[in-house]
Amino acid sequence: MSHNKNLKFILYDGECPFCNNYAMILKLRKDFKLDYIGSLREESQYTNLIKEYNLNPEDGIILYINGEVFQGHRAMTMISRFQQSKGFVNSFYKFLFINSYISQLIYPIAKIFRIIALKIKGVEKLN
């Protein structure tokens, strides 16, 4: 994949109910003007980024914007800073993740809930 600095995309775990809901919210909004939003479980030119940057998909959501890669709590903080949408759910996510210190504390807890939800669903870890 060429490293287009104007490219904006998000990769998330498509089997995780929490990730999926957040991704759907972003998909419905035009705030971010994403080129792509998709699951880490589906092969695409965007998932090749994982290999190029030696990222572990288990470390969470991935944001590629302006030639930079953000993952996990850093990605959520960046998404929250750019998000302009209103509404309870969007405001709640923004409140939780806009501050990088708070995001750094909350994100590991969210990952634990993700692991539990995936075990209940019988879904294997990302490779």
C-alpha cells in the first residue's frame, strides 16, 4: 500500500460488539471523512498496514491519518478530538477518550470487556 498522507482510515475488530457499535456510529457520521472503515478480520489493502508497521491487532483500534498511525487509546483520543457529532453516545465516547490520560486508563478496561465479549461469542483472537 502506498503511504498516501491524505488517506484516512480506521481498522477495528469487526467481531467485537463494542468496537462494532463505535465503528457504526462513525460510519453514519460524516465528521471524519474517512476513506475506509473496516474490520481487522477482513483482508484488505488497509489491513496490510499491520504488517508494514509491525502492529499487533490485539492492541486495539487503528487510525491512519495524515501519514501517521495511532493504535488503541491513542487512536481513540485522536478520533474523539476530530469528532464533531452530537448526541448522547457520541458525547459519552468523546468525554471518555478525548483526554489522553483518562483514555490511557480506560482503554485497558475496555479491552478486558472486549475479551470477555469475544469469549462469550466463541470468537478467536485476531491473528
